[in-house]
Amino acid sequence: MAERNSSLEKALKVLDLYQSQSRLTLTSIAQQTGLSNAAISRILNSLEEMKYIYKDKIDGGYYLTDRVFTLSRNTNIQKQIVNMLDEPVARLCRKCGLAVTVSVREGLKSYIAIRKNPYTGVAVVVSSEEMMSLNLTAAGKVLTAFSGESDKLAEEIDYIRLTHKSIVDKDEYKTLLEEVKESRLAYDMEEVTEGLVCVAAPVLSTDGTAVCAISVSGYKERMVRSLYSIIPRLQDTASECENLFR
């Protein structure tokens, strides 16, 4: 039988608690794991020193850093996003009464990890089969602008046109990315489908790069009429989601 590492197992047991909770304390960990306070204190100190968790100076709770998320980028990012963001995205969908999506970048394209529709119910995509060039969607613009390599991506994107409003000029796209960085918002003004308008905001990790993008979309008349009420709700949800990854 292979030799087991007791200290590692205890540390992973603590990290496992974050699958269902975003905030932990020494007391709550002790209650849920049965480990002694001294053992937990040693584990928390090690995890904090290695920057997997941090202790909030105001509420005293321990939270995950985005280092854990960075590791997950090499595994199943879609599943993690669905598990962590499903609830806040559902609330945004109910508040706006419009379709809400969460998109992830893969190379020069983006795909939808979560899609929620207030009329037909919930659809969780978790698939990279339907991918869109980054120049086309509001989410794609956000994911490019906050990629940490926006200039490189702008040079390499295959500028596909789906409607006469699709942005296919590289210089125009680069200028637009600067506006997106400044406002932390991007728009799709009938660039994918005529009559359909979308606004997106980034969910940023602590290093300022986009984990994903959240967008709200609907038919032009309603979106334009409701945009000023949609944007603050979208931004609040993006901020809430950012905190879940930190």
C-alpha cells in the first residue's frame, strides 16, 4: 500500500471546504473537519504563506486567492465557473428579465459557459463547441481588452463579419479596446445578429486579467430603453463574481 501524507491530506481537507463556502474561520474549520485548533492554525499559516488563502483584516475570515483559480485553468474552467457563478448570474437574469451569459476565452475565440434565459428557463452550456471570434461579441471585446495581451490578440484575430455592423477593421478594434479598458464595459450593437444588442463586463482576477465576461442581451428597442438600469446591475454582479474568485 502506498504511503500517505497526513499533513497534505489535512490541508486538502481544509481547501475542500471552499467548494461550498467562500469564507471560513478557524472555528468553522474545526467544527467541520474535527481537526484541532493547533493543527488548523498550522495549515492556515502554510496556505497563507503560499498565497492560496488570505485573512481579511476586517472580518477575520479566510478567503481563497486567485492562485487556486490559476491552477484550475489547466483543468475544467467551465465547470468551476458554472459551480461558482450560477447563482449570481441567475439573480441578474431575474432582475433584468433578459438573457444573461458567461463567456470564457480560448485562444482567439470565446465560448459560452453559462446561458440563462428568463423565458425558456436555464440552459447551462459548458461546451466550447460553439465558439465566436473575439471581434464579434461584447464578451469577446471584454476578454480581449483584459487578457493581458490585448495588442497581440488584436493582431492575430481572424476578423469575421456576421452583419454589416461587425467590426472587422483592426485599428478600429484596437481603439475600441482602449475604451473598453477605461469603462470596463463593452457593447455588441447588432454585430452578431441584426436587431440584437448586448452589453458585457469583465470578471477580473487580482492580477487584472479577465476570468470571464458576463453579458446581458436582448432586442435593440428594449435594450436601449433599459440600458441605464441594466448596466449598474451588470457591474454589481461582475463585482460579486470577482469576490468569489478571491
